[in-house]
Amino acid sequence: MSKDVSPYRPQPAEIEHEYRRADIDARAAKKAERQVALMFASSALFTVLFVVAFATIDATTVIGLPVFGDVYAFNVAIGVTMGLAIFFIGAGAIHWAKKLMPDVEVEEERHDFGSSAEEKAEIVETFKAGSADSGVMQRPLIRRTLLAALALFPVPLVVLLRDLGPGPGDERFRTMWSQGRRLLTDVSYQPIRPEDVPIGNLINAVPEGLHELEEEVKNLNERAKSVIIVVRIDPDEIVSQQGGTSEEPWDYNGILAYSKVCTHVGCPISLYEQRTHHLLCPCHQSTYDLADSGKVIFGPAARRMPQLGITIDQEGYLVARGDFAEPIGPSFWELS
């Protein structure tokens, strides 16, 4: 930066450079080198201990600690070992910089941002000189322990992937719906007859057995995939459907079932316009035409609303013909 040459402001006095002990004493420099190497080696050791703790400590074992009380030994072990592995890499780098790297003050005049070819070459040379002055090549003990610590450091991150559990397989593409499974009204869980669905009405429905499953597994994952809406449209106004034949259409006397989950970002939808047969998402205004295969007619959604084929069973209740023919919800499988 440019110097202030104003005669009205006193210039700061020059401060004599004070050398560090490691700069003038080879034994002190060697001691600092060993200290840095010890820190890097400690980081590598705690990384190994992290893996050992992760593989051997029972996740349900509880220990008592002052102040904290009862805690899980597994959490304490992996937290402490990974924390110390990170700490010793940082501490070693700081100690190396303070004790062994060049301790020189540099002044640089302010200049234009553009650099000439000579200046670029000078920067390259300065970088090379700084790399040499850092002692990386001259201090193999530090270099080897640092490389060992850095090589082992990603291992805990890879090991932690085990906690994600088994892969979902094709569970993301399947729902609870199957051939012959009844449609139940949401909340009350009552089976639905065709006469329960007047033209223009909309009913939120779930598959039979969902309530019992939720009571057993204590989560709403299946509900998020399987919830549907049931509407009734005049058969003459139905333009197209996503499947079925003229003998076995996917509707039953104008009763249609679609997923309730928007194909944009997964918002639940129940805003239905009887006159236009449009289904509107309240989140980002994606609009689907339920009378025409659930096609998108407006908004950011890029895929139609999946339709569930339905019919009736021997007792006259609405049942599914099978699962959805295409995945429900946002198009996650298309992401690269």
C-alpha cells in the first residue's frame, strides 16, 4: 500500500525485526518440527480411534458424566475422537506457521489491478520461493505426518455413511396401493361407495390398512406417498385417462383417483374447481386438468399428476386396480 508522505503527520518509527528462537537456534527449530509432527500424528491416531469406536461401541451404552449427566458412550467417543482429529491438524498447521515458516514483513505498493507478464512471472517465482521457505520438502517428518493426517481425515466421513442405513431400493417408486385394496376416507378411515362421491365433490382418501401401519411403525412416510384425492366427473366430460381400456377404464362411472402430491415440490393438493375440473396447487400454482389425464396446464410442474386405476369389489366399495403406473411426487429420479 502507498506510504503517507504528509509533512503534517509523523511517520511511524521503524521497528527492528525480532527473530524467533527457532530462527537462530537449530535445536529449537528441530524441537518445533517434532512438536508439529506430533500434532499431525495425533490427528491420524484419533482418526483411527474414531473408526475403532464407531465399529466397537454399542450405540445403546449409557455412561454418566459430570455436568452432562447420562449420555450415550457412542456419541461421546465419536464426537471426541473426530473433534480431536480436526483440532490437531489445525493446531499443527498454526504451530508450524508460527515457529518454522518465514517471519518476514512485506510491503507492496498499491498499483493498477492489471498485471504485466513480468509481474505474473514474479508472482510464480514468489510462490515457488514461499513453498521452498515453508520447509515442506526440507522437513520430511512434518511432510509425512501431515500427509498421513490428511489422508486419514476423510475416513470418519465415509464411516458415518453407515448411519444412513440401507438404501431405499425401489421403495421410492412404490406405494401401499395394490390390486383390491379399498379406498378409505382420510381421518375417519371408512370405505367409500360410488354413491358417496357426488359429481363435483372431492374426497381425500388413503389405502386400507394405512392407519394400522402408522400405529405400528410410528411414522407418516407411507401416508406421504399413498394419499389420494377422489373426484367424480360427468363421464361425457372425461377427455382421456392415463391407462385402462374401453372395457376396463381406470375410472368407475366418472369417479377418478389421483395422487394428492404435487409433482413440482411435493405439496399436498385439495383445491379443486368443479366447473373446469382443474386441480390447483396452493404452493406454486401448478394446475392440473383431471378430466384430461391430469396434464399440467399451468405452473412450474413438469409432469402430470399420477392417476390410480380404480373399480369396485364384490361388496360395492371402491378399490384400487393396482399401484400407480408411474412414481408420485417430485421428479427426483430425473436429477443428475
